[in-house]
Amino acid sequence: MRLQLSLVLVGLGFALTACQHNSLTSVDSEVNNPFKYDKRSAVCTVTPIVKEKDGSWKTTMAVRSDDGQCQFVVNDPDSKGAFPSFGMTATPTNGKTFLYNYDNRTYVRYTPTMAYAGSDKFTVNLIHKDGTLKTPLSVDVTVDNTGVQVPKPAVAAPVSRTTSKTKATKSRKKTARHSTVKKN
């Protein structure tokens, strides 16, 4: 009986070790991403990145201006990982961008201005591992505001009532007086 119980416990120990090992190897890297809880837009479509004739990269994005963000991942083709550095060369006029590296990936995120509809554009400068090669990535954005409603404040702003107390000014008209003096 004791032998059977110890064999069961040893088998259970091996099974738990195997389960723990499998869970460690299959953990999604996005679980620990500090930005995973940011609100995502209801519409977020990004086309594959295309290399232009001049060596720059280009992509297009469609997003809804519902106060959510749209993001995509871009990796250095040489290292197959994140770009060591990046920056903005042209910022969007109707939204904001956020660039960050996480888990050996470079994320490009765009959030349009609430309830905006129209086009936007921004350019990211991706700096490669050697530090001298820079690749501009141009992103053309189409923003849709279908169904987006701007929330109205729950309490109306107070109306300022300014009463101007102006002093009444008395003005005296100066009239020219002509004297009628006879000259002899």
C-alpha cells in the first residue's frame, strides 16, 4: 500500500513538472506587455509594409476615431528583432503616435483625435543596428468616425454673468462764442 502510494505521488510529481514545463514554453509574450490594456479602436487595419524604390518603407492604416488606438509591429530585417532606436520625422496633425520596444519587437501606435474623420499621415525614422542606416517608414492613415459620439458633460459649465458698471460720463459740448464787437 505504501509502495503504491509513493509510486502515485512520484508519478503525480512528474506530471506536474511536465505541465509546468509546457506552460512556461507556451506563454504568450503579450501577457506581460505593460500596454496591453490600452483601449483598441473598433476598426484597425494595417496593410503590409512595402519597400519603395528609394529604400523607404510605406504602409496604410484605417482606424476609427473612437478614442482607441491602432498599432502594428515592425522588425529590423537584419536582426529579425526590434530596432535599437527610432524617432519621428513627421508627426500626425489629427492624432498622436507612440513608439516603443517590447519583447524584441518595435511597436508603432497611432491614436486619432476623438470624432475626427479624414486623412492623416506620419513618418517614423527607424535606426538599424549599426546606427548609421536609417529607414523612413511613412504611414498614411484614413480615419473614420462612423457611430462616434462625443460625450456631453454631465454638468453644464457655469455661465459667467458679468455686469459692467460703467461710469456715466458727463460731456460738455464746447461751443465757440463769437463776439460781436463793433470796430470804429
